[in-house]
Amino acid sequence: MTEVPPAILVSRCPSCTLRYLPRAGPCPKCGAQTAVPYGLPPFGTVLARTELSSPAAGWPSPHRLALVELADAVRVLTIVDGPLPEAGSRVEVRRDGEVYHATAAPAAPAG
Ligand SMILES: [Zn+2]
């Protein structure tokens, strides 16, 4: 039996149903002042990625980043743990404090 990774907690606007990364302030689409927590599956698709061979001081080299689209079109910039994934590939996303990490995800179950 495999361990199920935790959901990625985002905000859901009760007025327009937009899902977005938690942030201070009103809904970025409709301006509603309230939002409710909403869990998304911790998997996404790599939209773009890059590898920095000379990152800023304090960061390991190479420093790999990926822009990942989760369900409901929520996009998050992640630090890549492990090899650089191809654009269009599926990754598992986890949150560590304020930082999101991505690793290559196992293939989606058939069926
Ligand atoms: Zn809204």
C-alpha cells in the first residue's frame, strides 16, 4: 500500500468559486472579502522549468525551478527536488512552510 500525500491547501472564493494560492486580501477575480480553505490533489503538470547553475548566495547549485499547474488551473512556482522534469510531465507537489517543492510523480493509475 502506498502512502497518500497530503492535499495542497488553497483558497476558494465562495462568491465566484475561483481557487487560488492563499494570500492576504480579497479574491483576485471578484474582490470578495472572504475565502474558505480548499484542498487540491498534490499533483500537477509542469508548464515551464529551468535550471540555474549560478543561483543566488545561499541556494544549492544547480537550483531547479518549475512552474506547475495543479487542478482548477492553480499555478505554483516550485523548487524541483531531483532531476529537472520535462515540460508537460506530471509531478507531485508538497508544501514546506512557504515553499512548494516538486518531484517526479509516479505514473497515473490506469483506468
Ligand atoms: Zn471571487
